[in-house]
Amino acid sequence: MAAGPWGWGLPALALLLALLLGGARRLRRRYAADGARASLRGRVVARADGVRALLVTAHPDDEAMFFAPTVLGLGRAGARAAVLCCSAVLLCLLFSGNYYNQGEIRKKELEQSCFLLGIPASDVTVIDHRDLPDNPAAEWDTQLLATLVLKHIEANNINLVVTFDAGGVSGHANHISLYNALRCLHSERRLPEGCCVFVLESVNLFRKYISILDVPISCLLPRDALFILTEEETEQAKRAMRCHRSQLLWFRHIYLLFSRYMVVNSLRLL
């Protein structure tokens, strides 16, 4: 009897998916074979001693939700990483139409998450400024933000900054504001000499939610820095994200399972 239209299609699709998963896992294992390698500016480097990196985020949970591969990758290479979080005052309009403020809870969750990512509380700073609310509709003032970030960079002798790109990964206005501020500092040459800025690549919706299947794609496409986590490190990143208990709504559990940002970060030099 002849096979129906789905008779061979589904088994073939399952086989193809299994082959892709197997290849992605092998590539990830090979890439992080010694547990202390990262691709920076197109080269594989074993150590990053002397690198004082600053991750500039918009909200508590950004460091784990989007940047965990970068933080853990820099850490395993020997860099010292710190976090500057620009807002903990949550003013998101919920489905109920009410605003709420969980600033202090979120700060504690941020410190717990950073500890699991290898960053001590002494290297975690939260900016409390009324003009920098956590609001997806709010575009933060570029000059105010640039001034605050530059002050922190200079005070801590930072020589590498990591933040969002122009797409903000999720299109969040606060994320994009960080990019605008760092781009302003860079274009006006206000950053200290030798301080470079890397921005996290925003990808399309398909790539965003194919987890480790994005590893081969990220390896093939051009980038200036690439960080890929091992299976153990990916679990570490997920534990860090789970520290943000006040933000763990149902869709974030799905994000933990399928987002490529829990496994791989590709970055570009500003």
C-alpha cells in the first residue's frame, strides 16, 4: 500500500531533527572542550587576564536571561566581570491595569543570580533614578544614561563593556536606550582609551527559540565575539535565572527551555 502524504514526511523530519540536534551537541562539546575557551574578535583565546568587563543591563534578570553565556564565558577565560543594572523600579502595566513596585526584592534576586554566575555582590550596582523606570514604553534620556554609565566605567577602570544592540533582543525600549547611550559615548569618543564596547546580537524569532540548534548558525555567521555554554554551564545559567522568582511567569519557563540566549551569545564590536 502506498504511503500517504505524511507516511514518510514525519519520520524523515524526525530523523533530520535528530541529526541536527546531534550535530549541534557535538559542535558545542568540541567548542568548549577545555572549558576555558571563547571566541573573541574571531580568534579563540584561552585567557582574558586583565580584562575588566562591565555588563550594562536595563533590568534585574537581563544578566541571566540574555547575557549568561557572555558572563560565564568571560569568567572561564579569567576576566573580571561586573554588572551595572540601570533600573530596579518596576512600572510595568500588567493585565490587571495596575502598577507595582518590587524594587528591593528584585535587587536581592539580582545579587543571588550574579553570585551563581560568578559575580560577587560587591561588583553588582543598581542605579536608582526616577527617570529610569522599568517600562517597555519608556525611552530613557540618552545623555542622562550616558553620563551615569561613563561615571561607573571611569570609577572602576573598565576596559570592556557589553550591552544590547539596536534591536534590544526583544525590542524593549529600555534595552535600546542602553545601546543609544553607549553608541553616544563611543561616537563622541568619551570612553576611556582602550575601552571597547560589544553589543549582543538580536536575532529573528525563529533563531531566538531553537535553543542549541542555533549553535551551528552562530558559528557560521560573521561576529566579533562568540560564547557558547556547555550543558553544565547552561544548567548554571538556568539556576541563575530561577533566582528571579518574582519575575518567573509561565512564559519565562518556556523561554528557559527554548531560547538560544541561554546557550549562545554572538556579539559585535561597536
